Amino acid sequence: MLETVLCGVPMRNPTRLASGIMGVNSGQLIRVARAGAGAVTMKSIGPHEREGHRNPTCIEWEHGLLNAVGLPTPGYMNYDEEFKELEALRESGVPLVASVYGSKWQEFREVAEYVSGKGPDIIELDISCPNTEWHDTQFACDPAISAKIVASVKEVTGKIPVVAKLTPAANSPAEVGKACEEAGADALCAGNTMPGMLIDIDARRPVLAFKKGGMSGPALKPVNLKMTYELHEKVDIPIIGEGGITTGRDALEYIMAGASVCGIGSAVWQRGPGVFSEVCSEISGWMKGNGYSKLEQLRGIAHER
Ligand SMILES: Cc1cc2nc3c(=O)[nH]c(=O)nc-3n(C[C@H](O)[C@H](O)[C@H](O)COP(=O)(O)O)c2cc1C
């Protein structure tokens, strides 16, 4: 009932672990796959070793999480061992999404070329991280630079599908998505965290050491859901809906807006790795109760009403 296909890659269900949450090493990715995720995404891999920001880097507030982890990475050249350990995941048949970032547009291609050699099922481009010092606005705010990154990565990734991860902070995420599609993106992710900040009034300072961060979890759902809905009207490639999916009902909202796959990040923090199978049984429970047997019957249905 829940099987789906993303860019030719079969998935046993439409959930996927979002990048950067629990997926920071191969052991965690394998654990999440065994817990029922339809696909798992690695923490974003960068061009050079980078420590990330000082603590506190991630805090929970009443409507979700706020983080500025700062993309820590050992650099792609130190990933051979990690990919070897992920062979166990490959045997389980759960697709692996490798996430890639760069600080300059040219670096995405360099990292993607290395990563393609390791044979992930899908490559996702994190062109939308808000938590770095090198740019206050993300690449994904600009359709032209986003398209340039996608086109240059596509030259080195062969048959591996490439996903462009968009930001809700763009003036028109749908326009950015369209530009990425025209540049050759195989799918879009809608989307990353929304830039924000919180202040501890007793300490009289921002709660995160980096001061500003990215907001995720329940407060993000209406924002990225709208992005998914608008993208569905503008592009023909599949969309990964992501942002604030905590329950099967949240996932169904994204599917009805047009998503093929539902990314789950912050809810793993809240509900544990069991969240993937719980969300799946909540989706199928609702479908059975309402007379649906295939996800396809629901995809984009909210556009018809
Ligand atoms: C602690 C933390 C670390 C994250 N790291 C990454 C990352 O390395 N790369 C990336 O593309 N997104 C990263 N994200 C964004 C998530 O992948 C996801 O897109 C976002 O949190 C929205 O989904 P959610 O509301 O289900 O968490 C991170 C989010 C959090 C909370």
C-alpha cells in the first residue's frame, strides 16, 4: 500500500530520514533503516574539514527545534571508511541519499564527483543551509546560482538522480525549483529549515552560540507545505515534502499537496527512531478508513478541491 518510487529508486514506504538528524554516522543510519525508514539521508558532506559552531548548537523550544550546527564535516576525502561501513545498509535494500554542500558554487561539483564514485542511490544538494558564516542568504534564494550548481553537478553524477534542497526563505521557492528542474534536477526537496532566532531573556542573549539558526519541527509545517503545494503547480519532477512532519496526518498533508516522499527530521528527536514505522501505520490506517489503497490516489489531491 505504501510502496513508492523516487526517480526510479524503489522505496518500501514514502518516509525518509532528513539530513543531519541522527544520520551523522553509519551506525545511526543503519539503525534508522532497521527502524522502518523508507530511505535514509547522510549528514551533509563538505569540501574541507570543518568543525561547525560552538555549543549550544541545537535547542528545543515549544514549537520545534532551532539549530546552528554549522555543517561540521571531516571533508569528503575522509569519507571512504564511512561509505564502506554503509555497505550493510545497501544489503538491507533501504536507499541511501548522500547530501553534499559547498561554500562556493564550484565546490558542490567537486564533492558530488567523489560521492558519485561511492554509488549512493540519490545525491541531494544542500543549497539551502542557513547556518554558515560565508553567506547570510542561501544559494537556494537565487534561481540562477541554484541552476548553475545543479547543472555543474549533473555533469559528474552520471545516472545517479540529483535532488535540489530548497529554502522557504526564498522570495519564490517555486521559481527556484523551476530553475533547478530546467537545469536538470531529478527531484526537489521542500525544504530546509527557516532562518530564525530565540533570545534567553534571563541571560539577555541569543540562545544559540551562533545567535541565529534554522527553525524546524511543527512550526515549519505550514511554511514548507505551502512550498510543496506551489512547486506541485510549477514543476513536473517529484517533490520530497519535509518540515514538521511528526505524524501520519502531517505526512498526508504533504502528499495531498503533491509530495512523493516525506522527510522526517525533528520528529526523530521527539518520537525516537520508531517514528518512521509509526507514521507509516498512521498513514495506512487513515487510508484504509477512507477507502484508499494507493498513495498515488492521494498525491496532489488537495489541488482538485
Ligand atoms: C540538528 C539539525 C541538523 C541538520 N543538518 C542538516 C544538514 O547537514 N544538511 C541538510 O541538508 N539539512 C540539515 N538539517 C535540516 C533537516 O534535514 C530538515 O530539512 C529540516 O530540519 C526540516 O525537517 P524537520 O522539521 O522534519 O526537522 C538539519 C536540521 C537539524 C534540526
